Amino acid sequence: MPTLSRADLWSLEEYSELRPAFRAQVLAHKKTRQLSLGEHARLYFEDVLTIRYQVQEMLRIEKVFEAYAINEELEAYTPLIPDGHNWKATFMIEYEDPDERARQLARMIGIEDTVWLQVADCQRIYPIADEDLARDNGLKTSSVHFLRFELTPVMIAAVHNGASVSAGIDHPAYSVNAIELPTIVRDSLANDLQATTIN
């Protein structure tokens, strides 16, 4: 499956020239890789293109050009690239008003563990959340979480055969019933999965 290394990145000068076209490409791609879960939560599914963009933007903003610092950015972000048997997503809780956001985040502790995906009538997949660091402090959760959804070979084969995929949230403070992923999103996510043989 695709991965990302220094050889895949542009220099700061190259990126400055290529950024407008690349940014437009990535923004169009991202539209096929996100799902609203109610009014205030969203999944953004990552892949090698979205992570390459994230790394290039971080290097640009921080004006990084040293090899060791570029490698540090790659080490931070490449774990978010799916590896053929999972989906990886940034889960965002979105409230514009800061006071309302603070109130809701205090009610939503543990929400990251209750987001689920389901392939057809297979068992629901609950994520492995925030593997890099904990994102709640006992008083509130974070508005950003990183989720990894592991699929079985049966699920992967079903997705490649066109099975539907749905998502929802089970948290008592923010519950979302099953939402079927639009075909364009489902098809984009199918590209993250390596075809497998079922014995």
C-alpha cells in the first residue's frame, strides 16, 4: 500500500510554485473522504494524498528544510495513512461558539470510542482511538481525535464487492443513528483496502 517518504515531498521552493494546483487537487479529493455525523461531528478519512498535503503544509508554515526536521514531520503524520486493512480518520467535534463547545466537550468524554463503522450486515467496527496520546483530561474531551478502524478479510472483500458502509455514534450525549456513506465516499475508501483472499 502507498506510503510517504522524503523522496515524495517537494522542496519549499517547488511547493511554493506547485501549491495552488496541488491544493485544489487535495480539496477536491477531500470532498470524497468526509462524512457528517449529525450537525456537530465529522469524520475526515485520511490517505497518502491528504497526509502528503498535511506534511507539505506543515513544512511550509514552519519553513522546515533540514532533513531531520522533515523526518520528524513524516514520523508524526505517516501513521495516519491506512495500511491496506484499516481506515484511518480524523474525528472532529465542531461547535462555532467557544462556550457551547466547552460545555459539549465536557459532556462528550469518551465519544471517540463510540464512533462506529459497519460494512453491510457485518459486526460494527469500533475504533482504536488516539494511539499517539490521550485527548481528554477527565473534565472534557478534545475536539480532535484520530481513529483507526480495523477490518476483517470478510469485510474487505465485501467492500470490494460493492457492499454498503454505514456510520454512527453511540455516545449518550451525542447519539447518531446509522448513516450510509455516499457512494463516492464508499468508493474512495475502498481504494484504501488491499484485496484479500478469503479461505
